[in-house]
Amino acid sequence: MKLVKNIVFSVQEIAKASRGALFFLIFLLIFNIFFSICDIVYLKVLIDYALLENFSFLLLLFGLCIYLALVFLSKMVTGLFSPLLANILEGRVMARSNGTLYKKILSISAVHYNDTEFYNQLSLAMRESGIRYFQLVMQIFSFLQSAIVGFTVFSIYGDPVILLACALSTLNYMLYFFWVNRKNYQFTKQEEPYERLVHYFNHTFYRREYAEELRSNRGIQSLLLKKFDGESEKDMDRTDKFFHIIIIRSNLMSCLDGLILWVVAVYVSAQILNLKISTGEFLVMINIVSSISGQLIEIFKVLPDIATSVRYVGDIRKILDYPEDSTGEMICGDFERLEFRHVFFVYPSSAFEIRDISFVIEKNEIVALVGKNGSGKSTLVDLFTGLIRPEDGEILLNGRAYQEYDIRSVRKLFGTVFQDFQIYEASIAENILMREVESIEDRILVEEALWYVGLHEKITAMEKGMDSIICGEGEFSGGECQRLAIARAYAKKTPVLVFDEP
């Protein structure tokens, strides 16, 4: 049932990306089926006609011209239009599905980012999203084409020995590809932590904020490079073992298949020597040995491919099916009172926890949360800004539980400077507003925020001023980046300002 659901889901995603292109893919499927059958049947007719004593050369030439035109048309469609369409469609599907995945991620509680299993699933989903939908549908189409063509030709040329040989050849391939695809899937899952490690190292050696420490401390250089070399060595050993066993199994499968095809070729040759088949049938049968075996092999080769793609689509859907942040319908218009009542919180896969916290913050109060590192100050900030939810206890805003509110309206009350704030690759004004600049009033607001944090003179001295694009944090010191984050909180014009590690 999951297999069917994942296939239907993939087709729906492609249809949403480009319904017209999906219909054209169906047309290509029908065209390829029609031509594949015609190719075998029509060739037999031409050969038998050419062997007649009173055949007409002009009529035969006309038939060959028709066959040439069909071949040319087939090559044009499958060699030009099909790849072009596939590239366009694949790009659209990936763009749409990635956008859907990004939106979904934003709706999932931030607490999941502390769960390693979630990260593995997320990185796998982000890599496979879009392209895997397309591959699955193309594999389904390939299966349908091979199945229809194979059934049709077998119904015309149903020699039992050829049927048996093709069945053995197909079984040989089927067992091999089911095995190799399962191994590929398991290997990819094992590789996911290493892929994330490589991504982390790329990020570390690319980002400006790591540059000074990495160059000032040879010890951390050696530690990181040693860790990378060690994990890479393990990955290479794992990869070598994987491909070693794949190559051995592949050669065994090819040898067995070659033996089966040789036996069939001998059998067909004996048939014509015993005058049991015509010359045309002999030539077609020789073609069928490879052609129909190929069709059957494609049928059963693509089945494990489909099974693997279905597994990947299932992994993507695990992320898309993650429960969203629960939210009510009430809109919170203002801030009067925030209350924690016996709040408990525990991160997944972590011993850290908050136990039985209770306090009240009234409007216009200035409150400092003081505690040792790791005591839970930042977690409390995430709790009362609604980014994570308590395991037990209640958080009340203006006397009502958070669950009753549309959480987005709650978050609008807080202008927060997070401990791990980020500067985005956008203009200074967009980094402060956290959206596009839409009016003169927006620009005035940005100027006010820059005056507020003492960056107005520096920004106005830049060539493009507040429209300057921040391509990294190199243009600003760490303290100036924090000032930009404070300007961001100021520009939000919220009734509550929250500064984590100010």
C-alpha cells in the first residue's frame, strides 16, 4: 500500500509542476510502445517479401523508405525531444518540490534540530527531493513500455524454448538487480553521516567567522584535518568493499546471461537448418533473442529500481509528514503578561532538561535571566517566543495558553536577538527588515534602526548605503554584526525586546 501511495504521490508532484509535460511523457510512452512493436513485426514482413521469387523491387524499396522514415522519426523523438523535455520537466519538479520542502521545514518545531536522526532524514530528503519523483515516474513508464512490448511480441513469436531462455535470463538479471539496489540503498544510508561531515567541513573552511581561529591555532587545524582524513579513510574502505562485491556479482551475472543467449542462438540456428522456420522468421528470432530478452530484463530490472525509488520517496515523505507546530486560531494583539507554570522541557537524545520552572513577566518590566552556561537561558527564550513547546506545564500569554493562539501572532510580539543570530546574503536594509524594502517608510525605519545601534555613519559612507549587499560577514566586525541584529529587533517595532547574550 505504501508503494502505491508513494507512486501516486510522485505522479501528483510532477503533475503539479507541469501537467502538460506529464501528458507529453505519456504520449512518448505510447509512441515508443507502438514503434518497438512495429520495428520487429514490420522487419519480418519486409524480409519475407524480399525472399519471394516474384517480389517487386520498387515496392520493396518503398517499404524500406517507410521503415527508414519510422526509424528517423523515432530517433528524433527519443533522441531530441525526450531528453529536452526531461531536462525541462526535471528542473521544474526539483524547483517546486524543493520549495515545498523548505516551507515544510519552516513549519516543523525547532526542537527537532537537536535530533541526529532528524538531521539524517532531512539531508537525505533535501538531496533526493524532486529528482527522485521524476526518476520514479520514468521508471514506471519504462516498466509499462517493456511489459506491453514484451507481451505483444511473445504473443506473436511464442516459441517455448525462447520463452524459457528469456525467463532464465530475466530471472538472472532480476535477482542481481534486486540485490544490488538493496545494497545501494543500504550503502547510501550508511554514507549519509559522512556526507554531512563533508558538508560541515566545506562550511567550516568557507565561512569568514572560522578563518581567524583556524589560522591562529595549529592544533585545531591538525585536529580537524586528522578527523577528516580518518573518516575519509573509513569511507574509502567502505566504498572499496562495496564496489568489490558489486563487480564480482556483476561479472558472474554477465557470464551466466551470455551462456543463456548462446544456447538460444544455437537452438534458433538448428530450427532453420531443420526447415521449421522461414529465413525471415530466423532473422527476426535472432533479433528477438536479444530484443525480447532485453525487454524482459528491462521489466524486471526496473522493478528493483522502482522499489528503491519508492523507499527514497518514503524518506522524503517522512519529512513532509512531520507534525507541524500545533497552533490555535486566536490572534494575539498585544502583550500584557507572560507566565510560566511548572514548565518541563527535555531535548531529544540529550540529558539536558528544564525542570519545574515558574515565573511571571508583566508589561513594561525589564527582566534579566541569569545563570551558568548550559543552565537553560536560551531554551527559555525559545520557549516563550514559541519556537519550541514544553513537555509538561503551561505557558500563558495574557492569561491564555499558547496552544489557543495562532503561534505566528505570538512570535510577532517578540523582537529577538538570538545568541546564534545570522547575517543573510541580502542588502543591509533587507537584513534589518527581514523582508524586501517596499516603501519610503521602510527606508526611514531602517535609518532609525541604524541610528539606534550606532551604524548610520558607517552604512551611509558605503557606496550603495543601506542597499549594499552583504556577501559575508567580512564587511563588519563581530560586534557590528550584533548591532545589525539589534537593529533588526528594533525595526520590528514589537512590544517585547529579547536579547540572548547581549
